[in-house]
Amino acid sequence: MVNLYFRGVWEFHNVLIDTIKGPHSFLTLMVKQMQEKFNNIELNIL
């Protein structure tokens, strides 16, 4: 069960990274804010 959770988190993280690097610059600010929140949640879990 933990492996499924980790895989989902990892895939979500990769989508955020790909979006920042992608051609959709209008999403960059929003995605960076989401990534900061994601990182805070991730640190609290670990």
C-alpha cells in the first residue's frame, strides 16, 4: 500500500517539474506555489 502512495506522490511531483519546464509559462507561478506546499507536506510526513 505504501508503494502505491509513494508512486502517486512521485508521479505528481514529476508532473509539477515537467509543467515548470514546459512551454506553458503562464502556469509556472502557480505550479511553483503548489510545489512549495507539496514540499512542506512532504517534510511533515517524513
